[in-house]
Amino acid sequence: MNVLHIDSGILGDHSVSRRLTAAVAAQIKAEQPGATVTYRDLVANALPHLSGAHLMAANAEPDQVDAQIAADNAESKIVLDEFLAADTVILGVPMYNFSLPSQLKAWIDRVAVAGKTFRYTAEGPEGLAKGKKIIVVSTRGGHYSAGPAAVMDHQESYLRAVLGFLGITDIEIVRAEGLNLSADSKVQAISEAERTITDRNGLKLAS
């Protein structure tokens, strides 16, 4: 099994999402020692945000493409190949301002590629990345899974939409929310998320 482990939290050692994605990766390795894990840190090795120059380079002659743009596009191909090769993807996704880290959006823009992970047909769009398992580690300062604040969740809701567009329906959420409400709330949220991870029935893995 090929596992792709993605972190996008900007707080380094203080990041709860990083702590929890590491726990998920460790649990997978314990369950399936033969699994191959590829790690990508979108903060330490940030992808540039997609630009018109990146898109136009795809149809340009090599000698007409700026060297930096060419290097960016070469890295984009590596990112896409990592995603295509993965059976299971662990996504560390803290909520920032009701949405995703911009670093993760830059990654999504590299894997949502027409002809590779989706296509348009006469019957409408079709996802081409079927069969993958996505484990989303979602961390939030407040409570957004239910109640009045749920309408402000453009983090998990967006991920379900874009991953579904790519044909991925096996999406599992490991959630820790209420992290900024109090010290006790943070401890409780992390403990509950860690219990979800260590519960063998809680994470059904791709094979």
C-alpha cells in the first residue's frame, strides 16, 4: 500500500494537526508494516500559487519558458504523480479563517488536473481518482461540525466537494475542534481524536 502524508499546519511543533497526522501514519504502519509512506510538508517546501504563467507554459516551447516556471511545473508533476500513486492520503488540515491553509490550496491546484484526475464528458464531469482513501485530520479552534457556526465551515465542506469532484468518495474525518476555547477543551479534543486514531475500527484503510 502506498500512503501519501501531507501536512499544511503553519505552527510547527505546536501544530495539533501535525501531531495527529503523525499518529495516523504511525497507526497505518503498525497495521500494515509493508506500507510505503511518502511525506510532503507544504510549509517547509511550499508550492507557489498557481499563475497564468504556469498554465501557459504547458503549451509553450521549452526555450520560451522561464527557468523558474519550468522548475515549478516540474515539481507540480512530481506532486501529481505522488497523488496518483497513493492508495491512502493523510491530509493534515487546520482551519484558518473558516477555510484551508493557502499552502494546501496550492497543492490541490496541482492535483486537480483535467485529463489526469477528472475529465469533462457529455454527461458532465467525471472524477478519475476513484478508489483512493482520504483521511482528513481536521483541527479547528471553535465548533463548526454542528450548530450556528456550521455555515462557516468552508474547510471540511470544501474538501468533500473537491475530492468528490475527483471521484473520491471514501473520505474519513479525524476531527479535533474547540481547541482554542480553553485548555481543558483542547486536551479533551486531542484525546478524543487520538482515541479515534487508535481504534482499529475507526480507520478503515485502502489496500
